[in-house]
Amino acid sequence: MSSFTLMNWQDHFWTALSAASALLVLISSVADRRRHKRTKLDQVGIMPWTGITVFSVLITVLAAALAIKGA
């Protein structure tokens, strides 16, 4: 890996992490909404979608703040 590619990746790490965790927020929010609207109330599932959503929002906000600070 060239030094230019490595430096370019390091400059955008927090931005990429923020975008990836924002995508995770979107996916987990949709999954949590589907879980709450299920018709068979006995089939809950094992994924804690609400907790995943909360932690991924936290990661998104912190990574975005660090990306803005680093710019």
C-alpha cells in the first residue's frame, strides 16, 4: 500500500465510520420497527435492535464530531 493511499484513508477514517454506523442505524431502526409490528407475539427473536440502534447512533455522532474536528 502506497503512502498516499494510507494517508488518504487516515484522513477519512472518521467520516467512513460515521457513514457506516449511520447505515447501521437505518438498518436496525427498520428491523426494530418490524419487530414491534409483528403479528405473532410469541416469536420475538434474539437481536436487541433497540440497543443496537442506540449504540450505533452514539457511534455516528461521535465519529461525525471527530470527522468535523479533524477537517
